[in-house]
Amino acid sequence: SAVISQKPSRDICQRGTSLTIQCQVDSQVTMMFWYRQQPGQSLTLIATANQGSEATYESGFVIDKFPISRPNLTFSTLTVSNMSPEDSSIYLCSVMNRGGRGTDTQYFGPGTRLTVL
Amino acid sequence: SQKIEQNSEALNIQEGKTATLTCNYTNYSPAYLQWYRQDPGRGPVFLLLIRENEKEKRKERLKVTFDTTLKQSLFHITASQPADSATYLCALDMYSGYALNFGKGTSLLVTP
């Protein structure tokens, strides 16, 4: 399994500002993902963070709003830009190693709880 | 569109009983199905993975079944304990095959 940390763990931000969330893994991983979990809802995939190239975004999410970096196999950042109260959510980083049978599990970070006023 | 449905109502059971949670899906042909546990304010924690060609899988007090004809998975916790109280999420591989599509989860409360 992988140990994942996220910074910050929580933040309260003003409308119109931006916040960058960091995700650090204790070992090299193949895949890194960013999810959002709005209050009372399940997890929704924002994008797949690709090492050394542009992230792959899901429908409804765009790079201008959620720019993502992944400079190496252990680190990624997600920026929530020009925030509005609708962006208040928990943002979760997850990782996975593509491998053989039984290795397709995902490990999640503790999440970043964002409140936008 | 692909849908995953889990019981939206919380499940309350008495300690020692078996908890059974249901996950139904439509418009899917998943290669595998996973169950996660999520405690308040924390990220999901992986519990079990079952592949499309497996009918049942066990891990300690946990048992998962997978019926691809019914498009349903059942998640059982035997001899339940108050520490099992949490939200349990069902997840399927997305069309891309890598990331996961999650159900909304079922909240389980085990009372002494």
C-alpha cells in the first residue's frame, strides 16, 4: 500500500481567490487521480494527473478552473481557481499502480476540506 | 449513462448481527468491483476487490458477492461491531479502465 499526504488538510478561502492542494506519496506510483466529494455526495473524478504532460479531465471539469501538475511519480498539485462557494468540497488525491491481477486498488489521501466564503 | 445505486437509507443493526449492503449498477460491464470504507472527514479506505469472473470473496469478517447477471454486488459484515460503523462505498472501474466511479455509499450504524 501507499501512504499519501495532502496539504493543506483544510482551508477557508475568499471568493475569487485560488488554492493549490499538494499530494505527496511515499513511493513511486503509476497513476494519480484527483476527486471531489461535495457534502452528502459521493466521489466525482476531476482528472487523471499524468506525469510530464497535461492532465486528462472528466466531463464538466476544465484545465482553466482546475489546473493540475505532476512533475514526478510521487507528487501532484491541484489548483482550484477563481473560487466560488460552489467549490466548497473535500478534494481527494488517490493513487494506483497498474500491475497484474489484484493490484488495481486505489489508495486515497486524507482529503482537503475547502470552504469558500 | 452508467449508474451505481446503493441504499440511500442508513442501515442500523445490533452488534453481533450480519450487515448486508447492496450495490446495483446499470449500463456497465465492469472488469471488477470494489468496496471502500469511509469514516467522517477521512478519505476512503480500500476493503475488497472482486473480479467479474469471481462469484465471492472473503476477508476476515467481510464477504463480497458479485452477480454480473443481476448486475449486483452484496457486501456482508458478519459479527458486526460498533467499530464497523461508517459509510461503505461501492466502486466500479470507469470506461477508461483506470479511475473509479463511486456510488453514494450506505451509512452503517452498529449499536451495542
